[in-house]
Amino acid sequence: MSLLSDIIQIAQDSNKTWPEMLNKASFRGVPFAVYGGDARFGRRLALHEYPGRDKPYVEDMGRSTRRIRMSGFLVTDSLVYGGGNVLAQRDSLVAAVEAAGPGALIHPTLGALKVSVPSEGLSVVERWDMGRYFEISIVFIESGDRVFPSITTSTGSLLDKLAAALGLSAALDFVRKVIGGVTSVINAVEGVIKFGKAIVGMVVGVIADFKVLVGRITRDVRSITSLASLLTGDFGRYANGNVSSALIASKKAKNSSATMADLIAKNTANRAAVDTAMDTLVDAAASLDANSGQQFTDAVQGVMDSLVTSIADPGSAIELLGSLAGYAPPSTSGSGAIGAARGVAQDATSALLRRSALASIGKVVAAYVPTSYDEAMSTMGVVTGFIDAELLVAGDSGDDESYGALVDLRQAVVKALTATGATLPTLETFSFRAPISALTMANRLYRDTSRTDELIQQANPIHPAFMPTTVKALAR
């Protein structure tokens, strides 16, 4: 039945004359007669011309704004659209054009459109010899919805993805060298794991040295003092760290109901999780064979993830994980095939650990909030320094996958910290004749006493009532 109805409707439409197919024109419900018009359509293009090049490059910037011009008339008691008195029609149309915001236009051929009328868009021509008749010309501009950009924290940010890619590349390079694949040192199809206990012992030794560094990080006092950055409220110079600043909102979630005792208990659990992950890595190293390469690389990543979780302040995490990114075990000596294989295993294992640490640092940078432009640039120099050092190692050892992933991660770190730092003020040195309180200093510098804690954290005075006479603080 629906198909028959459609066929009947098509037949009826095909029999309509041209005037019968046109819509009755109106704007905001005010009708008017139309005898002509034009419309402009196209694309917004940016033309780029270069010396010595005959053809320009045309950059497409999206669809251009649609502009519609309609010419018509108003007449008293029209037989087509009605309308009543022509003076009342004109007043209604003027009111519709001058009303705020976009309105609905019914176009004879384009149908319903959401449009706005620009300045002097309506022209009304009155002639004494035409009587109850006004000629009109209206310019309409297609109007879209008012949409504002919103800023959200993406859990799958570019830095996180590139850091994960580096971890995968490092694992693949380790498996290729130790478990299987052609190596430039021993030129064998099998990995160096074929030498059995000699290689496993070397891997276990590297992991044992690495475990010492991990233990120092978990016992570092900064992993405890940085817990205050996760508290909500006023806690003086210990409040923020690099979790939030005066100008950038926190990228790390805070629990409004958490107490310091809760955070210490959670930190204790996190440290226990690090120890458990480290024990898992030691066991995976001791049982490493030709079939357990993935378990070993997964265990390495598990240690890094638990370390990042255990450090509340991203600024402290970058500094503490930096010792792992620069880890280099003592060199071994040995001759023959076994000695060369042990060297390959040591280099591959230490490289896997360093690159996993760099991947974790990349994830930390995604949550890092610098307090100033200077700090952002300083952190960028530190992190890119770690990456540059490993790039040389990866390039010299022919680890192409890791090299490419390190280059991508470096570019993302530079881009992220440059973009963040560009919105922050620089540090400047301010001098005062005599010591004043932090509250007074905040009022003098910023006219904002709520930034007292920021100054205290920056200057680190013996007592906030007696700030140093020379202070390095944000310029604005």
C-alpha cells in the first residue's frame, strides 16, 4: 500500500505546474511575494602562490557561507499570500529583520533555511505613483548553531599512544635479539637464549641491579611528601606540586573526601604493588626461555606502571624515573661466542628497561602541569635529553623500531610542553626593600591574595611572614 501511495504522489507531483511547485516565501512567519533572486555557493579557499611555480596550491578550508538575495514586493490584500494592509506588512517585516538571532526563512525553491539578515540587508522602496505597493530586496546569510570549543582530558592522548608504541617496539627489539632473529654480533638465526644458563644468568644479573634502583625510588621521601598534592583544601607550600598550578587546572583527579591517612595507606599499597611487580619480573627473568619472551617484557612494563602509580606528583615522577632512563649496567668481559652472547643479552635487557622507563615518562608528561614557562622548557630539556641519549644507543645498535618510536615520542613531548608553556608566564626576579609577608607580597604583585601559597612554594621561605627580599616569581 505504501508503494502505491508513493507512485500516486510522484504522479501528482509530476503533473504540477511550476508555480504550484514553489513554496510561499516568508521570514519569521511574515509572508511576502517574490519575483526573483540569486544565491552564492562555493568553497572557502586559501590561494598559496610560490616563486617559480606556475600553478598555485589551493587549500580547501571548508564550505563557504551561503548568501541569498531575494527581490519581491508587498501589496495590500494579495490574492496569493494575503497579508492585509501593506503598511502593517512592512512594519512586521522590518521587526522580523531587526529581531535578534537567526530566523526561519521559507525559500520558494530551497525550502526552509536558518538565516540571519546583515546590516542594511532589507531594502524597501516606496513610490508615490505605485499606491499600496512596496518593492523589497532582502539579503540572507545562512546561520549555523553557536557551538563553543570544550576542553576535556583525553585518556587516550597522543603521548599515551606513542609511549605505548615505544614500549611495544622495545619489547620487539628485545625479543628479536634475545629470543630469536639475526643479530649483528653473533650472526645467528637463533637468539642468544640458545646459550641457556649463561644468558639467563646475565639477564637475572641486570634485573638484580635494576631492582636496587627501583627500591631507591620507592623509598624516596618525595613519594610521601607529594601525596599532599592529591588533597583538596589549603595546605600551604605542599599543596600542589606539579599536579595543578595557579593558571592550569589539575590533570590528575583529586578525591575531595580523602584524608592524609587515606593517601598514606594507598601509597603503602602502591609500594607493595611495586614490590610484587618486581618479584614477578625477577621470576620471569629466572625462567626466561625461548617461549617466555612476552611474559618477561610484560613483567617489565608491569613494574613501570606500578612505579608511575606510586608517585603522586608528575614532576617528582619525571625526576625519579630519570634514573631508570639512564640505567647502564657494569660492562662484562668474555671471549668467544658465549661472551659475545652475554654482551648482547646485557645490552638488550638494559635497553628494554631504559626504553620502558622512557615510555612511562612520556605518559607522565601527559599529566604534568608546569607552574611557569621556564619550568615547562626546563622539563622539556630534561626529558628530551633522556630520549636523545637513548636515540644514539638505538641507532648504533640497529634497533629501527625503537628508534622510530623514540623519534615520535620526542616530537610529541616537545609539542605538548611547548603548547602548555606558551600559555604560562615566565619567571622574573622581584626585589623588595625589606622582608614582607607572603600575603602582602601576593597583593602587591598580583592583586590576588589567593596566590599566597604559590609564592611560598616558589620562594620556600623559613616563615611565610618573612619572605626573602629577592624573590623569583611568575611575571603575571
